[in-house]
Amino acid sequence: MKLKNEVMLITYADSLGKNMTDLSQVLDKHLKGVVGGVHLLPFFPSTGDRGFAPSDYTVVDEALGSWEGVQKLGENYYLMFDFMINHISRESKFFQEFKKNGLNAKYKEMFILISEFFPENRPTQEDIDLIYKRKDKAPFQEVIFSDGGKEAVWNTFGEEQIDLDVTKDIVKSFIAETIKDMASHGCSLIRLDAFAYAIKKLDTTDFFVEPDIWELLNEVRDVAAQYDVDLLPEIHEHYSIQKKISDHDYFIYDFALPMVTLYSLYSGKSNRLANWLKISPMKQFTTLDTHDGIGVVDARDLLTDDELTYTSEALYKVGANVKKTYSSANYNNLDIYQINSTYYSALGDNDRSYLLARAIQVFAPGIPQVYYVGLLAGKNDIELLEATKEGRNINRHYYTTSEIESEVTRAVVKDLFTLLRFRNTSASFDLTGSITISTPSEESIEIIRMDKQKQTVSKLVANLKTKSFVVTEDDKLIIKQ
């Protein structure tokens, strides 16, 4: 099914029920009209990072389902799959063969050998300091071959995730084959996970290296276009990089909106939110929550440093069961620029604040993505967090089907479903239409969305201090609080 301008659910295959069969039943029973697309988080065999260390893209993890189950979902919903273009599991057949046969391995060129990447007597500490990294050590891992030989390879993220050399023909063929296979199973959109790390170049930060990164993206887009598949490059960084990607006519993520919205609701001030909405592109997917934490760096300069600090500190004060330690190395936090919390709990488990946040997201430029925990206004899962000592698991609750039956009866969830159904059916949210933002007072904001033909007009009038708002379509009341 082709991509549609309808809300996309983000979920793991085993988070709304035990597997894809349960997920399909939940979608059919509770979410018809609420969501039109599904970002099915990694469902391939994986050795770590909740699926983001894939060992084999050609099969579905048997515990989660089958290709038949995936394709069944694709009959009713447009689907997005993840492609970890930067890395693959060290348990993959490619890396295992490399470990076995060493420098004579068939797949040797798939990986980046540190001894070949750096000139003699390097890397120096200066080289390592230059690398843009999200962990406090050099992004290298030693490999011990079957004959006892040793080599270090590039390893940006977790120990299970070995980086690929995307400049080599063997990796380019692997990328092309993977995209073709994904398309054959009903994928209409591919999320390029961690793509900004994929280009490594001597004497650079090895992050979003230009112009090489554009050559990579364009090559991948050319392959995907053969199968009518769109790309969504994933990157958590300064919003200006997202703007660059947008200028190259790719879909982007609005990862700044979560923090800007929190600031606006904590402070009761509308100026920063209004400014961001005015300059945001339409060709994007908006988020408030994802499987990762709430990004801080994404909103830098949209909020001042003082405002970012204020928002972060307010989150720990206002947020329900949120502690700084949950976003630290003590809980295996891989990204120091993210705060671990559900969005509902970040707003103090407050229905009014939460529903207003979602109304803002609905009216923002782009297509809304709603994470499964957020779709059910889920609270922080402290029990899972403590059982696993994994900070991000605070926002990765496993819902049973009986829990879902109960959650969908809550007033805040019912109102959210009403809001999302409205977003999916109103012509005013046409991505070729217009958006007008005004701030009648310091604490209020008005957003008007209109289709290209100017026949349908939807309006959000909100007070960020009192959390009251009204949504109308052609002056007809849709929702009010």
C-alpha cells in the first residue's frame, strides 16, 4: 500500500499483544480510522538493542510472526520498515565469516578495519577526540580471528552492532538487495536508521560528512525509487541538519517538536512553538514520542540554552516518576542528549496537558507519528525499567490484549482517538495546503490549516497556560476542553 497522509503508529511487533497476530487484531478492533500506517519497529532476528542489531533481513523473527503476517498488515496500512544502513549484527553470516577467515574473508570489505582506515601511527588521541560519538570511548571493537589474529573494526553503537563500509560495492549490493526484498513484502517507506554515521572519512568528525552523505542518500533513493518506496533518513541533531535534508526533497523527522511543545506547556508561552511551526516543512513526520528518549539537542537554538535547561529541569519536577539517573550510564543510556520518559508522564500524567500536546501535533506541518505507548497515554513503566536496568525501557511497556481493552476506555484515550480520526479524514490537512499561525497573546496560539483549494478550514485555538483548547472544522466543533 502506498504512503498515505494519515497518522502512523510506531510499535514493536510484540508490544500491543504478544506478536503480529495480536497486533493485527488490536488494529482491526480498536484502531480502525485512528491510524492509517504502521512503523513496524525491527522484526528481524537480532542480537541486541531491541531489534536494532539485525542479523538477517531476509526472515522475520519467528517469535514475532512471519512475512505472511507482515504482508497482511500491509493490506490495510501503509508500512515503514527499519534499515540499519550503518551497521549489522556481529552474529550475522557476514561478520561470522569474516571472523572465521580473517583478512582472506569473502566479506572482509563489508567492514571498516581501523588499521586500513588510519595511516601508520594513527589513530592518535586527537583523531579519536575529533570523532562525533555518543559513548565515552573510541568507536572501535577488537576482532579475534579463528587463527588467533586480531584486528580492530569500527563500532559506533552497542557491542553487537558492527559498522558497514557503505563505500564498497559489496555493501552497496547488500543495500540494494535488502531494499528490493523489503519492497516485495509490502514496505512503502524505509527508515534509514543512524544514516548520518554511515560515512567515515579521515580527518572529519565521521558524522554527516558532506558531500559524501548526499551521494550515499541519492544512491539509496535511486534504488528505492525502482520499487516505489520512499525514504525517511533518521537523525537526532541540530534542527538545521533536518532542514538540509528537507531541502534535498527527502521526508524528515520533526524531532524538535517534542521539546518545544514541552517548553510551551511548562512555561505557558506560545512564542517558541509559533516560530517553529512557521518554519517547519510540510514534507515531514512529526513526533512527540518514539522508542528512544525525548531528544534535547534537536531543539537547540529553537530554544535558548537557558530554555532548554529550564525544560529539562521542569521535566524532572513536573514529570511523573522521572529521575535523572534513568537517563544516565547507570541505566545504559546510549545517548546523553535524550531524556527517558513517556510523553504522558513527562506532562505529569495530566490528561489536559497531554491532549493539548497531541492537538498541537495534529495541526503541525507534516504527518503525525504516534508511538504505541503514547497512543494509550501510557505512564512510565518503572517495573520494566528496574528489571532490565535499561533506561529506554521506561517507555517500552508490553501491553497485553486485556490491558488494551481497559486502556481504550479511558477518557483521554477516547478523546485522542477522536482527534486522530479527525486528522485522517479532514481535507484541511492536505500537505500541499496552507498553515497560518498567530499568537493573540503571550500564552495563546491559533493554528489554521486549509486545503489547497481553500474549501476546508480547520482551526486550533489554545491557551498554553490553562491548557484549554478548541478544535473546529468549518466552524463545526470537533473537540473542546
